[in-house]
Amino acid sequence: MTALNYTNAYDADFHVAEIYDQYETGQADVDLLRRLIGNSGPMKILELFCGTGRILIPLAMDGHTLHGMDQSGGMLNLLRQKIQDISPEAKKRISLAQVDVLDGDWPVGFDLVILGCNCFYELATTDEQEKCIVQAYQSLNPGGHLFLDNDHMEGELAASWQNSGIVEPSLCGRCSDGTIVENTRETIWFDAPRRLARFRRRRRVTLPDGTILEQEFIQQKHPVSEPEVNGWLKKNGFVMDGTYGNHNGATYTAESPRAIFWARRS
């Protein structure tokens, strides 16, 4: 299965991963995961789209064994650097693989699979998103759990996703070595009833010596709804143990800012 979003958004230059790390610093989802795991003891955990380790590293430090997968070499390289700063014991519990989750094989035998931090927004279609749920089921031991966490949108595509021709900044900043990263997103097409939007993404990286690296690519997104995900989970053998509307663990409602699923392989 070839992904529509074949250009990796984070590999134009290794500095992009550093900017991502400046934006993604929260730990509320990690705290929710810890509450859901409870006193289960050390677990074998698979995290897809693991990025720079914001979720993976704290769970490894808690005593769990983590296998992280990501398509981006830049993100994984930064994660490897960060792993060097943790305890030797936690470091031994981490393994990483650079894999396209849609084309590569997922390992098996896990107690928990994490599809966190809006990772479904990196996928272009409902088929790609449901395939990840099928793969997660196959990777889990019977009774194992899937944690799936995304921003929440119901009904037709939100108006903010339909601003065709509007150029918006995204993931911009200055790195520790002075490199400047600038990103823009421009909506070039949308299908509101099918909840699809396509963007032109432009990236400009200005290195300290004045060298400029530029990249342009097209990215499609499908923001998932709660009924869609619930339907995929039940269709593919999961039992719902909890649906939450935020990282505090509040019960999901149609007005919730997030749709978070804690589902068990039957």
C-alpha cells in the first residue's frame, strides 16, 4: 500500500525535528497513559509515529520496554541523541526502527500499542487510518490495549480547514545553532462532506552560513470522527474500555476537544 503523503514532512533537514521538539513538550497524554496502565507492571509497548520520544522516553524510564517506529530519519536521530541522556537501564529497554507504517511490517507480541499525538493526521485517507487499527490488532497480545489519541472533529470539515488559498505559518522557529526554520501551509483543495483537505506545504531552512534549503510538497489530511474510529475498532476485533474527551480523562462528549480511545484486543 503506497501512502498518498509519500513525502516525509520532517526530513527536509535535521533542524526540522528540533523545531518540532520545541512545539511538542506536553506530558498530559503521558500522565493519562500512566493512569490507564495502572499497576499492570512492566509492559512491552509499541509506539508508532514515535517522533523524538516525548511519550516513549518517559514510559521507558517507568520500567516498560519500548519499541518505537517512525518514517522520519531526522526525528529518530534526535531521539537517539536524547536516549543517551537517560539511565543505562532505561536505554536498554528501547529499540527503534525507521519504517513507513503503511508499508513496513509491524512487530508482534505487545501489551500496548500507542497511536498518539494526532498521528492519524499524518495519514491521507480512511483506508490508511483503518489499516493502522488492523495492524495494531495483529501486533497486540490477546487482552492487550490500543491507545489512540487525536484532535476531535465531527460533522463536515471544519470551516478553518476550508480556507482555500490562505497561507498559514506552521512549525516555525530558531534552532540552538541559529538555523531558522519557516513553514507555511496553504489549502489547495477540500471535500467538506468527505472530510478531506489537501495542502501545499512549503519549508525554508536558513543555515547560519546563509545557505538556504527549500522544499515544497502536497499533503492530504482526513480528520477522524469518533463514530469512524469506534466503528473501525469494533469491526476489527476491539472492545472499548474507555473513550475520553481530554487528557484529564473526562468522559467523551460531542463537544470534547479530543477523541481518545482505550480499546482492548478481544
